[in-house]
Amino acid sequence: MTKKEAEHLANGVQDLKQTPIDDAPKTAAELVAQVNQLPMPNETPASDDRLAEFAGEGFEGVRVEDQTIPFLRILQANSPQCKRDSGITCREGDVFNTVEQSVFNGEQGVNVIPVRFTPRIIEWKPRAAGGGFIAAHPYNVDLSGCERNERRVWVNPSNGHEFVETAEYACIQLLPEDDFRRVVIAFTSTQIRKSRALLTVASQITVRTRDGRRLQAPLYSTVYSFTTVPESNELGEWNGWRIMPLRRVNENELELARSFHASLAAGAPTANYAQMEPEPSGVDVGAADMDSGVQGPDPFANVKDTDIL
């Protein structure tokens, strides 16, 4: 090792000592960037092709529940991330990753592959009482002791907790350069109708076998564009999803989706709702529209079979 190489290595070690990997505050994206900037060894570093020979080794025992799966949620006008002192550059209508704290332009949207749908009832402490996640219940949870409030949300009269219908989608988010993230998108309130439209269209996608049979395609057969649009009714204004099918998945995307689905089917939990916040009041008040049918752009109104298959 030359003197110059030794100095470089020493400086790199000193820099790492000054900035430990768990030094807070850091987002997941910043941590990844820090790891990628670690000093190279004084000899030829291992190539991508060489490391690819051992792809995945060391992670054999890692389960989905051992990792934090982020939510992709729409930022509203009164979301904490939109405050000036939040330290996050964003605006209402943008899409926010709750773990990496990364922001995606809502008009450009995100491309995702829905992998698994799970209906849930999420129990929240109301914002007036401090807010916060209480529990995730199966969709058939007994609500016989609850009452509907003026927003048609089920409420436990003994403690004021609200029980919110939630359509949960575990998804693969596609990123540039063949990168991806496992994420969760949860539909509540006025957005439930978007979930129903998505399921209706997805359930009608079919594939033809070599012997000529038509079979229902898996939910993860299609890449969808999720953008955001302003919405409103007589009770409030908010930003909601606009969903359009883009194309069929490629072979690599299919394998990513199948692997994620297999781990979920084996019983791994998908999301930690403690990361989430109850929707802003302007969205909650739209819960009454779930039965009456809120007026607004139908994301699949102009979609034809040829646009999907």
C-alpha cells in the first residue's frame, strides 16, 4: 500500500467514525447514500457481476415483518410534512413515502404493481383526542357496540375511537434504473370507490393459455399509474388518486411481484399503521360518499379492454 493510499484509507475511516451509520436524524434514503459513498478498498473492488453470483446471500432468514414496509400516501394541505418547518420539500397533492420520507410529484405520479388486496377495519383515536393508530382489525370485526356518527364513520361511544373501512394494497413501486420498493397504498373514505373500480377492472383482465382457455390474470399482471387530482364535495376539499393502467408487467417485474406475494400469502404482515396518521378532516368527512357515490372523475371511464391487455 502506498503512502497516498494509506492516507486515503485513514481519512475514510476517520470520516466514518465522525458520521456513524445510525447517527440521527437520517432518512433511509440518506443512509443508503452514505453506504454507497463508503471508501473503496485499496485493491480492485468487487464488480457487480461478481457480487451478483451471491445475490441475496445473508438475507435467507429475513421475513417481510423484519423490515418496515412504507406507505405511499397523498399529502393533504394540513399534512405535517407540508408545514414550512417540516424540513421536507413538498406540496399538497404530492405522494409521500412514510419510511424513506421521499416525495414524488403528484401530477407525474408513481408507477406501481398491485400485488395483494386486503380489506381491513382500522381503529383510530380521533384527532380531537390527540389522534393515533389503535389497531388493525379484520374486515368482519364485530361493530355491534358502535354507532355511526354524522360522517357515517363507526364510533365506539365508550372511548370515541373510530373504525375506518380501509382497502389495503401491497404493491411493487417501480423506480428508474430497474430499482423498486415494496410499498403499501391504503384507500379510505372517498377513495374507497377508486379501490372498487381498480378491483373491478383488474378482475376482468384475462390471459389465454396455449390450449385456448381464458383464465383470470393475477392482480399483479399489470403496471398502473397512480397520479393525484384535487377533489371536493360540499363538506370539504382534498387530493385523491387517479388510476390508469399502463402496460403488462415484464418478466423481471413478474418475478418481483410473485416473490412478494408468496411472502404475504405465507402470513407475513404487510404494513405498520402506526406510521400513518388519520386522514385530515376534509377527507374524513367524505366517508358519507361511500354509499351515495361521490361525483368526480372516474379513473377508468375511458379504459377499454385493448388499453389493458
